[in-house]
Amino acid sequence: MRVPLWRIAHARSGDKADRADIGLFAYDAATYAVLKREVTRERVAAHFAALARGPVEIYPLDNLLALKIVLDGALEGGAARSLRMDNLGKNVAAALLRMEIEAPETLPRLAASG
């Protein structure tokens, strides 16, 4: 089934210069396995196509059940250069959580809510 990431994970983000840095965290090992499979550089790049102009890097952090996602060229030069009115990279985690992925209905958070 297709689900938005907010139903099965949580995230935090920040910024440094022209990079947005996102931590995507699973609540359990089964969900982490799905995140590792479904949250790919290509899918994240497509999701942020209007925002990120540089490469996307994803680093698995197995001991934390998390993915570190770095979006290069995502902040119009960073806080010192950007004319954007938002908090730059602080909002990127919320945008990522709206991305939809394929996930089995048996994931603990989905099974509990269904």
C-alpha cells in the first residue's frame, strides 16, 4: 500500500550553507528496512525537484534505524544569500514526510492504526 512517510517515520532537518540535511527515523527495525529500500536518491530527488538543484546523498545509519539525507543546492545559496522567507532547511523534514512510498500493511504503526 502507498503511505506518506509521516505515518511510519519521523524526521528532523537543518541547513548549512546551500545544503539541507535531513534525519529520517524509523520507529522499529521492520520499518527501517522498508525505508532503506524505498527512500532512494532518485525518489528523494524527484520529490524535491523544485527545491534541490544538486545531488542527493543518502547515508544509512543502521545503529539508529535512520537515514541521513543531504540535499545539495537546495537553499538558494544559504541563509546569507537567499531571499526565501522560510527557515530554509528547518522545514525540509516536513516536506520529506509528505513523500509517499510502498509499505506493507503489516508494519507496526500501520497495523495499529488500521
